[in-house]
Amino acid sequence: MSTLKGKTLFITGASRGIGLAIALRAARDGANVVIAAKSDVPNPKLPGTIHSAAAAVEAAGGKGLAIRCDIREEAEVKAAVETTVARFGGIDVLVNNASAIWLRGALDTPMKRFDLMTQVNSRGTFLCAQVCLPHLLKAANPHILTLAPPPSLAPKWWAPHTGYTLAKMGMSFVTLGLAAEFADKGVAINALWPRTLIATDALNMIPGVDAGNGRKPAIMADAAHAILTRPAREATGRFFIDDEVLRAAGVSDFSGYAVDPSKPLLPDLFLD
């Protein structure tokens, strides 16, 4: 299978950035794409809403469905999944893209930020999987793909921002656990992480970070597409890196993904 045509993807946090890029790549195949995110009204700091994303999906050739959903709220996730199934008849793919970030040390991390990251990242990933799995288990080629790094206990990744690392690695460990639990059920449960910084609007809000040293979200979208079109029983519990996935798929020239080819690429967090 090399296409997502007719498949239904439930993507969290897909109103912009990597989530939107994955949505649009699937839409070009003719997929049904659910944009599940909180952004239902324009934000002057961060462009894009669930409505503009769904419209972009339609323009790209897919069927879009905008659902305002805070993945911290169990009732909202359940309602969003029910709406999805009522509209499209099921769910083939869950993409856990939504994530909260706060790159500060312990003394500079307000507990409301700590709680937000925990609730969105690890808890939100678990909740969305829990609610989607009954439908995924009925799908022909079901996948869960979470944007999370390879698990690491290396102190250098924990010391600078324990709160964020804990929440992000929580997504990784949820992936590890669910993959093992459902290994014999035919659901591919994997993670994907970028080799370099990815130039998103959220990245632009982090002081001192130059998006010109990164790659475009399209590289993550293309890598996600390559993973989600594989037979589900082929691989599970894997922690994929974007350029490794594409290299295995036959891509050798990554220059087109660079935001500014004249600038050196900076590695993303959590990769040695």
C-alpha cells in the first residue's frame, strides 16, 4: 500500500505546523482528515485554526473535518472520536501530534506549565490512544504514530528542562507500552522524531532559535506518510527518525527540505 486514499486520520494539534503538514500530505492522497485541536479562532501570535486547516485539506484533495478538542478533557476526546466515526465510519490512523513545551529549569517552571505539559503530552497521548483503539482494532491497516523521541535516560537531556523532558519522554514510554500490549492485535504503534529543528510557528516563539537552521515540516509529513502506508504488522514499537525513514524509502537528496540551505542544520533535542 502506497496511498492513504479513503483512510481516516485523526490528528491532534493539526491546525498548524507538523500536524497540518501531515494532514495535507494525507489529503493529497484523498484521505479523510480530522483536525482535532483547540484553535477554533485566529490567534495573532500563531496563525491557523481548525477551520483553515480543514479548508486546506479540502483544497488539497481530501475530506476535512474540523473538531475543537482539548485533549486534556476526556469527554471532549470521546465526543470528537464519536463525531469522526459518525462522519467517516471508522478510524484508520491516530497521529498524536499535540504537544506542549517549556524549556526551563526546575526553578523557572511554574507548576501550571508542568501540569499542562503532563496533561497534553503523556496523558493526552494515552487518552487519545485509549479512545481510538476500539475503532483502530476494526480497521484494515491501523496505525498510531506519535511525535516523540527515542526514550533516553541520559542526564544531559533531563538537566536543562526536567519538566519538558519528563512529559515528552512520557509520550515515548506510552508508545513503548502500548506497542507491546497490542503487538499481537495488528495495530502498528510507533513514534517519529526529526533529525533537525523543524521550522514551525511555535519554534519561532522560542527565544534565540533561528528557524533558518532547520528543515520544513514537509520532511516530517513525508516520513509519516511512508510509515503510515506500510503494512501495520510490519513494524511496531519503533522510534523512527525522519531522514532515516525517507532514506530507506529511496530519498537521497534532502536539500529541498532545508529552510535556508546556506545555514547549518541544528539537531533537534534528544538525539545524540
